Amino acid sequence: MNTDFWDNIYKYKEYGFEPLNWISTFSNEIDPDLLEFSLNKIKGTNWKIIPEWFDWFYKSERKNPEVTRRIYNLSELYAQQSETGIKKALAIIQLNKEIIDNQEKRLDLLSNLINSIKSKCITKKISVINTFSKKQFALLDFIETRRGNKIGYMIANNYITQITDVLCSPESDIHCKITVAGVIENLNLLGCIDEFKIFPIYDAPREEMLDVIRQNLDSITLSNNIYMEDYSSLKIGNLFFGASATATTYKEIPTRYTEIEEEMNVIITDKFGSLIPLSLFLLTKINEENISVFENQGIVITELENEKNNIINNLSHPRFELGKLINKYCPPFEGKFDKASHITAVFPILTQGILAIKKLVDYIDREIIIDKIPIKNKEISSYAVKEYLVQHSTSSINGCHLIIATRECTDSIIQDLKKIHLEPEVIGKVGKKGKPLLNIKDIELEKYILRRSKINKKIRSFRAKGFENRDKDPKRSSFYPHSSSFSLST
């Protein structure tokens, strides 16, 4: 047994942090469809939740937004905090896994929470995480902007750190680095280049750990020239890393989903599947016998460790250069959009992988035709799915997103993406309006998505014909091996 590794893992769990639960799915967040189903059941409330991947506000000249934070203990909803009267809020909710898995309890708790907000408010960016901890809470960051001369947009996002380097101690600064980089990733994707602000969301079971987290956040934001608001901890007593963030762009936002046209190119900024080596490396730590299992498949452990280090390095460094690149291809604020020279729309991929394209289909109400799914570490990725180690191997790290653009500006965009050390490709094109189908023609897709996984079921009705009866295996229904040589025992 790898005692040092497990001592560290048990320490994380003792502190209320889930260190390994994401390995097969790359996320501890509630399934978006399950969240949407729950929200649709709750009617007639003042707090309207319309899940999006970011929120935006007009930026007024010489006016700064104000953020008012409210934290709700979900076991004491009747002891409410004062109302803010502010119309927009970002939300983070932490729920116990048993509650999430029980429809009646989940709906009851969410209904009580949503109905407890008496003032009218709209939330577009919401993150709901499931945990084995009994400590459940909701955090709302109410954002208020001031009227004035409009000069641009302020974009807002929030983020919960789930994937991190659990080989490091809970006090390591790597967790705060990943938090800062993670919360501004979507801001970069939208072309923000100015006035980055972080509103930290953190907690720990001991005061000395809280002091270390604050020092780490101070150091990281200072070194990246990011302003950080001083906020106290959540006071739930569990280890927690997250943040809200805002940033400014003086260009138009590249989310013109209604102006997407047939035959426009679908560009991926970097290859899918870059997270897989991290999962496999951790599986060698969970059980060292897996080292020989992997090596028998031609997976060199030293190379796997190098890939793991590259992944952590990527996750812990903000991609400001991506923001500058996207900004270059956006028209000035309230300026004229030219489809031949500007990016029409962007959409995040990240840990969602292939499922993100299906969501984009829903956004634009058009067919998307995907000719190929470029995968990093193809052999490792297909092996991980074949042996039921992950549900799918298309999850990606920071820097992997979709861009919709015309043929006229595609080459220029791709060349610029290569200059910032990404591996962009045109992977398909936009199809007909009013036909929201994901038409995947890449026959190798079967290698990268587990047949019986939730994600496969979600995209199944959107897939190209001809896949339905290939290699059916009714005996297997889990994303962990039933009869393979892989072992999860310790």
C-alpha cells in the first residue's frame, strides 16, 4: 500500500474535501439535466435561476460594481439573512450526495432555499456540487452595477475547485493557483483583458490553515496583477476552495448564437482528452499493482507522471493570452459585427468534453456536423474507456474551447491559437437551422465514450446513423471494470 498517498487522502477527507470522487467523471457537480429538472419543478418564486455558463453586465464609465455576499446554512433556512434588493447574483450550492440522489429530498431542500429569497433576483451562473459532507450551504454573490455612460461589458463567473493535486498537502498553494486560473478561464474565453477581480470563497477546519489560504491567495493574485476583495471564510469548518470573479472587455462579447449561419466552421482551440493521464496516474497511487497492469499495455509510468505534472501546471496558470487573442477578433463595444473578420461565438469545452458540443446545439437550435474528434494521448484514452476506468475520455483542461467562425477568418484564428501553444483544428461545420442535432461522423468516437455511461445516453439520439448495433456488450454496465485485469483495491 502507498501509505504516504493514503495518509494524505485521509487527511483531505477528514477536512471535508473530496479528493478522488471526480476520477471517473471529472466533476463533482450535479448533472446539469438533473438540476434543470429540479428547477423546473419549482414554480412561482422571486428567485429565478436560468443556468448559463457566465453572466454579464454593462460597464459604466468610472463606476465599479459592488458585490454583496450572503451565505445560507441549508439546515437553518428559517434563520435568514437580510435581503439585499439586488437584482442579479452568482450562486454556489453544496449539497449532500444522499440529498441529490433522493428526488423528493432534493426538491424539498431546493424549494425551501429558493423560496427563502424574498426579493426578486435572477441567477444565470450557478454551480451545484455534491459531497459526502453533511454541511450544506448556499452562497450568493449579489452584483450591483451603477448607472452611467456605458463603455463596455463586465463579465462574471464563479468556480469550485474539484480537480487538484492531492499529492500535495491540503495547505499547498497549488489549490489556490488552480482556483484563480479556473475562475477566470471563462472570462478569458469571452475576450476580457482588463480589471480582473477575484472574490475568494474558501474555508478550512483550523484557523492556521485559513491564514495559509489567505496568504496563498494574496501572493497568487498579486503575482498575476489581479485585484482581490478581502472576504472572510465560509465558516462551515470544511476545506473548500472556490471564487467568484469579474473582468471587463471594451469589445462586443463573442456570443452571437442567433447569428450563427450554415457552413460556418466549428473550431476546437485544443485537443480533447487532455485530463486522462491525471486520472490514470492517480489510479497507480490508489493501487500500485496498476503500474504493471498499465505498463503491460505500453503505458510508461514516468511519461504518465510527466503528463500529470503538465496537466497541473496548465490548470494552475491563467491564460491571459487567450483573452487577448479572442479580444482581437471582437468588434468594438457597440461597433459593427463583420462575420468575415470577427469570431461569431465561443463556447467552453473543459471537463464536459464532447457533451459541451451537444449543449451548444441546444443553444443555437442548429445541426452541428462533427467530422473528427481530435484526442490527445489516443492510446491512453481508448484504453481508459475500454477498461471502464472513466465514463469518457474527452474531458479537457484549460484552453480547450469551441469557436464558431466563417471560413474567411478561420485560418487567421488557427494560426494565432498556435502561437499561444495550443493545437487548434477545424472539426466540423454548422448545419441547418431548426434541426438541433449533433451529427458525429467520427467512427472512432466509440473508443472514447463508455457505451453505458450517462454521457453516451445524452448524445445517443444526436449521433449519426450506423452506430446503433456496433459491439454491443450487455454484460457491462459500470464505468469500473467487472472482469478486466485492472484493480481498484488497496
